[in-house]
Amino acid sequence: MDRKALTRAYKDARRPMGVYCVRNLQTGELIIGRSVDVQSVLNRERTSLRFGGHPNRRLQQEWTTLGADAFRFEVLDTLEWPEDDPAFDPTADLLQLEAMWRERLLPRPAGDGA
């Protein structure tokens, strides 16, 4: 394959979509999110932390204080792109998957009646 064909194949490839988390290994705190391209969003999270520009100021402060080794970037779950539906909108499925992981991993606030 020539370079143009490889570039086209890369751009046309569907990347894994799903739910991810950034985990503080020292405090156990998590940030959970969803994306149609989980690897790219994890790279973006890591890069913004590394350069000191992450929008979550608390996370950025912890990163600056504790260092990169105190964090783990994880893909929690992925969804498959349906082969037969090019107009597929994954938004509802990603929201549901994210809610499931939030329920599983994040503690409920005290006094929520559950």
C-alpha cells in the first residue's frame, strides 16, 4: 500500500468507542467519561495534564502535586460499531454504558435513600 492509501485507511477506520476513567492511584478518586474514540480522548486527557492545561482544576492540581505515576488511564468498556448501519448514533448507548460504570465505581452520596 502506498502512503495515501494508508492514510485513507486510517481515517476511514472506526476507532473503539466506549467508557474510560482517569484513576488517582493514591486517593482512589476517579473521573469517568465516554467517547466515540476512547484512545484519542485518553491521549488528550494525558496531554492536557502533562502540559498543565486540564479543565478540571482539582485533577490538574493532584497531577502536579503527585506526578504522572500516581494516575492510571483506563478503557473500562467498549461498544462495537454496527457493520450494517452507517447512520448509527451511539449517544444513547454511550450514556447508558457510562451510567452503569458510574453506578458500579462511584460511591453514592450519604443520605440518598438507597
